[in-house]
Amino acid sequence: MNYLPIDYIEPVFRPPSEARSLILQVSNGCSYNRCTFCDMYTSPQKKFKPKAIAEIEKDIKTVAEKMPGMTRFFLADGDAMTLSFRRLKEILECINQYFPSMERVTAYCLPRNIKKKTVEELAELKGLGLSMVYVGCESGDDKVLECVQKGETFETSKDALVKLKAAGIKSSVMILNGLGGRKFSEQHAINTARLMNETQPEFVSTLVVSFPMGEERFRAGFNGDYEPLQQSDLFTEIRTFIAHLELKNTVFRSDHASNYLVLKGDLGADKQAMLDKIDLALNKPGAIPLRQEWQRGL
Ligand SMILES: C[S@@+](CC[C@H](N)C(=O)[O-])C[C@H]1O[C@@H](n2cnc3c(N)ncnc32)[C@H](O)[C@@H]1O
Ligand code: SF4
């Protein structure tokens, strides 16, 4: 049940770490919507459309009357950062006006969403409270990115992460465990680690790719070359990924509900401890508690 005076177009998704944030639906759906693994915005009511600024202002004002002390805000839906610099600035100014104790604003962000925004513009958005974006890199391997039609490459993802850092906006990067299947597993792990090493994001999380609505569309992109990873293969892939990471100050998490094995820590400090935990899961079944199938979800 929706207790807020906002008319959401369902379903609405948000990162787990935004559970306490006010979700402001400043756009509906995803402007790209072509990644073959993602069914989040494929239902007819989720066709991409920016919300009119007057509607957004009305939502902000009505929530502020009921809950003026809100401090965290998440701009939905799938890639709110596709909105123009001017529109994002208007939205952030409005949040600042009605919520004087605002602490942070975050949003999902595709690398291409910031291509047309300058570092100066991004820094201005940061100054208005946009402190972090969740970037769905998914992989740093160009072959895998091509097979899943992400529409991005190692270089475009790198450009975006470097630009965000230059503007002072933190990146929380999402990586998909198992995305390349068996054939591309190793290169997916190694090239994704290389992308992280060259960009040093503040947060990295991994999710296990899952297909609650079927994997037909996803398989088609691999031309018959997709063989899903078994649980131990998923662990091996994460092990390869972490072993190749050379991060100085990044919070790493694989605690999303899609993961069998929960890993959390600071990289580099906790790298060896995480590798040891994966080795235990691989070599001594039962020694580490794993999520059961019924406990997993997207
Ligand atoms: C709601 S999407 C929005 C992210 C944003 N549009 C982007 O691509 O950068 C958030 C994340 O969910 C994850 N996701 C989407 N489909 C998934 C699937 N089938 N299995 C696991 N994770 C998935 C991807 O990591 C994706 O980046
Ligand atoms: S992963 Fe992101 S960009 Fe790709 S379809 Fe889903 S929401 Fe859109």
C-alpha cells in the first residue's frame, strides 16, 4: 500500500541502500531499455517518459508538508540521469527549497546519460546535493557488453566513471556475476576488474544475473554460445574478479538478494579475507552459510 501522497507508476525499483529514501519518480521507465538481461521496465505502463516539472514540484511540495524532515532522496526510474542538466538542476533546487535538511540525492545512471553533461555541470549538480549515482556497468568486457546489448563499451564506461569522479560525484557500480556464461566468464571477470582498477569507484556491488521472466531474449544475443554458470562457477568468477582488483579505497558488496554467497568489505584491506571466504565456499561445502534458492530474488 502506498502511504505517500504520490502517484507512482508501478513497478518502481531502487537500490537496496535506498530503503530509507524518498523515491521521487522524475521519469517513468528506462530511456534505453534494450539490455537483453533486464525486464524491469518492459511492461506497457513503463514506456519511457520524463515527468512534467509541474508534477514533480507538486510531489515534492505535498511530501514536504507531511514529512518535512526527509533527508535522503532517490530519483527514479531506471536512468533519471538521462534528463537534461537544466531539468536535473530544477529538480534539485526544488528539493533544496522544500527540504532544508536534505543530505543527499542519488539516481541510477547509464554511462551515456552523462556524455552530454560537462564536468562543470555535474559539479554544479553535486553542489545541489547529487552526491552519488548507481552505474550499471555490468561488465568491462566488450564482447559480453555486445552480447547483452548494453550499448556501452569498456571505454564509454571508463569515460563516464572518470567524469563523475572529476565532478566529485561518487559512483556505485553494479556488476553482473555470470553475465557472459561459461564461455566468456574469465574475460568478463578480468576485464571488469581492469575497468574498476582504472576508475577506482567508491562502491562496487555484484548481483547474480537471473531471469525470472525467462532467458530466451538473453540467449539470442549469444548466438548459441551461452551456457549458464553453476553455483561453483559463479564463485570462481567472483574469485577471479576480486583477485584481479587493485582498489585503494572501495567498499565492495555482494549482499544483494540475488547472491548465494554474501561478501562485504573494504578493498584493498579486506581482499585476502574475501578470497579466503570464497575458497572456503568452493572447497568446503557447508562451511559457509549460503542463501538458498527460495531466499534469493531480484
Ligand atoms: C534498475 S537497473 C537501473 C540501472 C541503470 N539503468 C543502468 O543500466 O546503469 C539496476 C540494475 O539491476 C541489475 N539487473 C537488471 N536486470 C537484472 C537481471 N536480470 N539479473 C540481475 N540483475 C539485473 C543491473 O545490474 C542493473 O544495472
Ligand atoms: S539495465 Fe539499465 S539501461 Fe539496461 S534496460 Fe535495464 S534499466 Fe535500462
